[in-house]
Amino acid sequence: MNKSEAPVESDTIVVTNGFSEHKELILSFLALFLPASLLLASIFYAFSTQTEKYELQTTLIREESALNSASELTSLLFEQKLSDLLVLAEGEILRNYIHDPNLKNWIRTAREFSLFARRKPKYFQIRYLDNTGMEVIRINSADNVQEIVPQSEMQDKGNRYYFKEAIKLDVGEIYISPLDLNMERGEIEQPVKPTVRFATPVADGYGEKRGVVIINYTPNELLHRIADIFKSLRGDAVMLNSEGFWLHGVPDEQLWGFMYGNDETFAKQKPDVWSAVNNSDKGSFITNDGVYIFKKAYPLVRQRLGTLENVDETIVPSPNRAQKRYWIYLSHISNNLIADLTAKRMIVATVTYLLLFLVTGVISVLFAKNSVQKKVAFRKLQQYATTDDLTGLANRRELDKVALREFKRATRFSRHLSVLMMDLDHFKAVNDSYGHNVGDRVLRHVADICVAAIRGQDFLARYGGEEFTILLPETEIGSAALLAQRICDEIAAKPYRDGTQPISITISIGISEVEDNDDDVHNLLYRADKALYEAKKRGRNRVVILSKDNFLSHLAMVNE
């Protein structure tokens, strides 16, 4: 049993019976902070490892959505153009001219086409060609001014690809040309004018094919809106035709390469990507330089044609022809862009993590302080319940508890257990002569001498007033008598000094040991107390042993 110790206090540390408030604060803080910080670190690590994947997936979803919007926009804008084409081709005025191609009917048809062009300013050319490809009626529209081209200036377009394709169609079918540049008399018109040609066969009243109606459309509206969509994309976006030539999204010198004899294409630059594009209508492809997302736009969508009032539901365009014309919207997400996007998210995550780390530290400190305060309060309560306030030794209540435990252990295992009962001699005279404050200091002086004399496993307590008790486990009565005599001699030899005046003190000590017939610890304490009173009767300042109902005197040396 450890000897009792008084608390040691400083400005920052409180140590009581081995309890360090500072140490407990650190341990409590670490117990809270380390698991919380490890959890935060695990979350941060998991987040950091998933950030690039998440950022890439988020970007892919956004890019795919935008490219789908571009594809839908293409179909929506072209839907009205197809309807306009059929209105012209099936008009009664044109049909009257076909049956009776006189000048009057020609003028009426030309004016009808001109009026239509005025109402549709995006159509810069409306034409009717006969079965040989010769222009019969032609309307040019520029700056919202319509021109009916004289018959003498009509051109033969029989060798142009769009006529050859359109004249092959059945009545009611529609041809859409590639998006290219308009040409006049074999030369590319300047400034360049992107053009899409819509054509459909024209039949007379007997259902015989009598030529084609062609509308030249400048898709600037489409290109401008596509440009706006491209601006919302994070990647580098381009518009390609079905052969891999650039139509939008690159410098001017790379555009319309097929019109200028330039064979440089995206298909040649990125053959692996182009292979994936050719095999699917939409998707994404990962390469060493990043990710490519693409979507094909089909202007001739059969589902949309079925909604047009001018289209005969029984006439279905050839699947091969319907699927042949498309444009490709493609976005490239480079590795550097992904790294930049990831870095931005990681910066935000790192700042957030550091803030959470700081908050966790503050909360851990607060909880640790609260925990230590509770422990300190509990220990103080324990100390008040078991410790003597004056000397810092164990009190009578704690002595009874420890004495019972040691007594049971000694009797169960046949061990030695001795007890010293000590009482200061003439202590009342000290209080009367020097006052109770000095008397209290004398008691602490005696307690210090006793603490220095005993072993770590011995138990020293203040029994009450000027009485002290020492429990000596594993100690037979002879060794206890030697310790008692040493304490008695040392107290007599070390007077307490109040300033410069020494105050002589002596002590009487009674000793007993556990005997075979003891059935209660109070028997042991009672015998020690009887021995103490015997020492008082024999003159004080001495040690008396009570063993087997016999008093044995061990007189102390008195220093005059």
C-alpha cells in the first residue's frame, strides 16, 4: 500500500497521488483528436482518390448533355425547312406551270417563290429544276431583297451532286445535301456562304416525276447557336461532317478543307477516335491525351417527319439515304484540363479539410478540458473523503477500509501485519503555548518525519487529533518495534522550529501484530491502542508492544 502524499501544485500542473492534470489533458485530447483526425484523413484520402474520377464523370455528363442539345437543336431547326420544301413542291401554282409551261404561269410561279423567299430570309436561293437539271425558276435572295433570275440566265445543274441525288428519290422523299460552301459558276462564292440544300422531287397531276425543288439554306442560325453551346462546354469542341472534315470550332484555314482540295481531316489526325465515332451514334473514347465525347446529329429524322402535315406517312425514306447524312459534334477533354479541374476541387477540399481539422482540434480541446475537470473534481471528492486536509495523509475512514483489507489478506494467507498507534506527548501544551496554527504545523512536521521513515507499501494515516496510525504489511512485530523506535527517536531529535525558537516534541507508540485468535481487525487496532496508553502510563516518549496479552517495553532514548 503506497504511503499517502499531499498534492503538488504549480501554475500549469496539478499532481495528486500520481495524477497529473496536464498529462491527463494531453491524453484526453489525443484520445479524442487522433480518432477524429484519422477519420478525417481517411475521408480526405478517399475523396482525393475519387476526385479525378468524379470530376471526369461530372464533366462527361455535362458535355454529353450539351452535345445532345446541339443534336436536338439541329433536328428542330431543320424540321421547319423540310416542311417549307414540301409546301413549295406540292403547291398548285407550281403544278399548274408543270401542266402548262407558258410565260404567264412561269411568272406566277416565280412570284410565288419570290414571296416565299421574302418571308423566309434565311433561304438565299429557291429553284425549280427540270428532269435534266436545267434551272427553270430561280430566286436569289440577299439582304432581304429577292431577285427573280431571267430565263436567259438559267444554269445547267445536271452535273451537280445534289441534283443527281435528289432526282433519284421517289416523290415525297427528301434529300439533304452536305453542309458545304455555295458555288456560283464553278467558283466558291466570296465571302464564303455555308450552305445546306434541301431537295425533293416534283410530280405532275398524274404522279409523274417532272423535276426537283431545291432550297439553298444558310445555316448561320444553327452555327451561331452551336457556337453558344460550344462556349458552355469545358472541352475543345468541333463540328465535323461525316467524312471527318471540320465545319466549326477550328481556325478558318482548317475549315471546309474538302472545298479547297485539302485532305487534312480529323479522321486522319485521330484514326482511333474516328473509328469509335464511325461505329456509334454517341459515346466517349479515352486516349492518352484525354477523353473524346461525341454525338451525331441527323437532320433527316423519320420520327420528326411523321409530324409534318405535308409528308405522306406511306412514303418512307430509304434507311440508307436517311442515315447517310449526319454531322458530328465532338468535345475533347484534355488530361491537363482534367488535372486543372481536379486541382481546383482539391484546393477547396484541402481548405475544407484544414478547417475541419482545426475545428476538430478545438472541439477535442474543449471536450478534453471538460473530461479532465470531471476527473479532477472526482479525485478531489475522493481526496476529501479519504484524506486529512491538514496533513495530506489518509483519514480515519480510509484507514478503516485499508486496515480491513490488509487484515483479511494477512489472515487468509497467514502473513504478518503489524500496527503502530502513535500519539504526540503533551500536545495540548503546544497549542496552549504557541497557538493552534503552530500546533498544526507541528502535526505536519511529525507527518513528514513519519512519511520519510516508512516504506512504499506501508500505510500512514491520521487517526484523529494528534494521533497517527501506521499499517505495516508483511512485517513481524520485532521489525515494527525497530521502526517505531527509530520514529520515536527521530521526532525527539528533530524539534520543530517556529522561526528561531525550537519546540521539542516527543511521541508515544503502541504496537500490536495479527494473532491467531483475531477474528476482526478491531482486535488488532484495540491492542495497539492499549499498548499506546501503556506507553503513556510508563512516562511517554517510548515504545510499548502488546503481544499475547503481555506488554513489552522498548524505551526510547531521550535527548535533553
